[in-house]
Amino acid sequence: MRHTTQCVKIPAFGFADTKPHYELLDGLRGVAALLVVFHHIFEGYAFAGSVNGVGDGIIAHLNHGYLAVDFFFLLSGFVIGYAYDDRWQRGFTLSDFFRRRLIRLHPMVVFGAVVGLVCFLLQGCAHWDGSRVSVSMAMLALLAAMFMIPAWPGCPYEVRGNGEMFPLNGPAWSLFFEYIGNILYGLLVHRLSTRMLTAVTTLLGVVLVWMTVGDFVGWGMFGVGWTLDGVNFWGGLARMLFPYSLGMLLSRRFRPVRVRGAFWLATVVMAALFMVPYIPGKSPVCWNGVYEAVCIIIVFPVLLWLGASDRTAGKRQTAMFRLLGDLSYPLYIVHYPLFYLFYSHLIHTGTYTLGQSLGYASLTVAGSIALAWVALHFYDIPVRRWLTSLTKKAK
């Protein structure tokens, strides 16, 4: 079995038929999820200002936090390649793969949609412009979200009115593309030779550079994929396909290097990358797009490689990595519905800085982390165990 010398045992609540984890990569996933949460705090101030006609709509701090999604896709590709590439020759089937991925991902998709509905109702069941939305349309949005059916801008169940694919829980857009990546892997990618996968990944990298450096979307940044408006679908697809494929390629070519303190180094570098302000200028190229491409194509793979190589963690660090990794997915899925309430508060109070709302912001972050912990231990793990036992009995 490849790479197992670099891994440690799975947590006690893990599933017996899964491979050991790269615990440090789990920790980095948790750090990235936390940085996304903090990015969305500052996004709230920019969004509230734009709704109220104040400011330029540019996020003041952690401006490039949206790139965490690209890091997630890279990690997912690496983990999928590591976990499943060598199973297909041992009787592993397409239905086995899809069943495992659905059990891993979909319970929290449903949970996030339900939390999103509750928060939408608490917010007053209205668009951001204040116009009312019927409860029946909110329920339709819930049903669509539970089955990962995206809303197109302006459709009846696009209930917030700002074009999100999943208006009850905006970040679910990345899960939509994650599912596409899983389907492509199960049907095709795992069959590709390493040489062919290298060629495909290179081509996808060229497309990504063209889209970022050439400002394909026209926004001066590549934070795309969350809406079906215009070219966003194709931008979101490119955001997933390249790092996902690159992660799989790295899992096949991985050879550890001698490194100590990789987690702390990667954490500092990632935070520093996300804190870089928006880079203006679109001539002769989109300079912010150049920065995005460098992060996605060069820096993130280096951080992943270093993280997968580090074997220096003690018991306490390993426990911290596990906690961060375990909470990363639930936190990513549940935090944004609570942030809708936070954004609504900012809009209605005319609050545009952290200093004006530190208490509310802190409560929102703490509530998100607490809800993620509760969802993990009292919903996600039990439901996944139950679904796994059902599928085993059905065989």
C-alpha cells in the first residue's frame, strides 16, 4: 500500500475500510476552513457596504481567502487518488466508489441545507432587497439543495436574489463541483495512465492560466463558480478540474522529502497568501489573476507536498490535526447560513468594520464552530455509520 509509512492510524470513529489519513493534511484542511470563515467575516462588511451604496465592495482583509476553495480541491484530488487508485484492480466497483463518496459528503449537504432554511426563515424569508419570498419557495429551495440541484439566477427558488446556486447555503456550490469531480474520477480519470493524467493536467493548467491571467470572467479576480450567471459555471469547473487533477497526479508521483515543522510553515504561508490585498491592473494582463495562478499552480502544491512529507508530529499535535481535520468539512458547510444572519445585521445597522461589530462577529464565528462540532458528533458520524452498515447488509 503506497505512502502508509507517512500516515498514522485513523481516529476511533473512523470507518474500518478506509485507509490511514495524512493527519497533517487534515490539519491544513482545518486551517483553510478557518481562514474561509474569517474571510467571510470581512466579506460581510464589503457586502453590507455594497448593498447600502457605501464603499467599493472590495474585501479589506483576507482578500484572497476565496483561494482556500482551490486548496480544498487540490487536497481532495490528492486524497481521492491516494485512497482509491490502487483499489480498482482488486474488485472495487463504480457503485462502491459512488456509495462511499455519497456517504462521506451528502449527510452534511442535507444538514447544511436545513440549517440554511432555518436561518432564512429567521431572517424574515426575504430577498436581500427586502422583497418577500413565500415559504413554499423556501421549501422548494430546501428540496433542491438537498438533491444538489442548483438554482439559476432569477428562478423562483433562488430565494436570496443575488444569483447563488444554492441560496440557502452559498458554499455548497463547491460541493456541486466536487461531485462532478468524483463522477469524472469514477468514470474516467482513474483509468488514465500517469503519463496521460500528466498531459490532461497540463492542458487544464493552461486553461486555468488563460482564465485567470486573461480575466475570463471580467471581475479582475477568479472567485467564481458560486452562480450560474454568465461564464461562472465554466470558471467554477476550471477551478475544480485543474487542482483536482493535479492533486491526483501528485498522489501518484509523491515521494516524501525531509522536512520539519511543515504544518506551521504551511499555515503561516497560507495565511500570508490570503492576506495579500487585491492587486489592481488588467493591462497587459490581469495582475490579480497572475497572483491567483501562482498560488494555485505553484504554491499550493508545494504546501501539500510538504504537509504530506512531515512525520514530526507528537501526540498532542496529532490530536490537534485530527480535531482540525474532523471539523473542517462540517465548519465549511454550516458556517455560512449563520453568516447570512450576520450580514443582515450589518446591512440593517449600517456596520462596515470589525471594530464596530467585534462582539457579533466573534459570536458568529464561535457559534459556527460549536454548530460544526455538534453536527459532527451527533449527526454526521452516526448517520455515516448507519448508512455504511445498511450498505454492508444490502450486499
